[in-house]
Amino acid sequence: MLLDDTRVFLEGLEPEARAQGAELYHASPRDPIWEYVISPDTALAALETTVAPVVLVGHSHVALSISLVDGSLEGSVAPDGTEADLDAARWLLNPGSVGQPRDGDPRASWLLLELQSWRATWRRTEYPVDEAADAIRAAGLPAQLADRLYYGQ
């Protein structure tokens, strides 16, 4: 259950933004709300639709590290400890998910983005999965949402 001030904050967020050499989208540049960037075609389209050296996307709950070098994509799913030198190419990055992961790793995924040195590092953090699953069930949400927390799928 969200507190009222948390709900007001979340409702005020925009699905896209630009800051410090990066473009940020909840989903993708072509559809900031709904498009999943999980294939090479959608990753390339996202980079071709933008101009910033770093494009951050989400929505898919899959941690990604994809670079565009001389018109070719390189990279894929970003496991814990993956690092990227953001000066080396244009990048499409997805920090992954702190809940409902979809990449086979049940830990919370997050991205350390160091703008001063133009480096990105993906991290994973353990969290109380049992408590999160219990809260999902208590809220009356589908059991699948609780069960998938244990497997990251």
C-alpha cells in the first residue's frame, strides 16, 4: 500500500527526461510508456531515435548494457559487476529491476552511473523476498507476481 505522499510523488513523474548528456525513458524513446526494449531491433531503434551519448530505458525489468559502435550493436544482458566505459561508444542502458526481475536473477538490480568519469556499473542486492512476496499476496495481486520473485522470471 502506497502512502499518499508517495503516490502524489509517483503521479507527478514524467515518462521521459533529459539530463547531463543522457536521455531517460520509462520504456523507450519511441513509446516512453509501453515499448519493451529487449531485442536488437528495438535497441537499435531506440538509439537511432535519440541523439544523447547515453540512453537509459526501463519497463522490461531486464538489466541491459548495449553499445552502438560503427553502426553495429554490441552487448546484451548485464549481470552483476558488468562495467561500461561510456566514452567508448553510444550506449543504451537498462538498470534492471528492484522488483519483479525478468532476467533470471532474483536479486534487486541497479545501476551506478558515474557522470564525472562516464562509467556505468550494474549491481545486485539481496532483499527480503519472502516479505515482498507476502505483501504481494496480501494486496490480492496474482500469485504469479509473488512466485516469480524467487526465480527472477
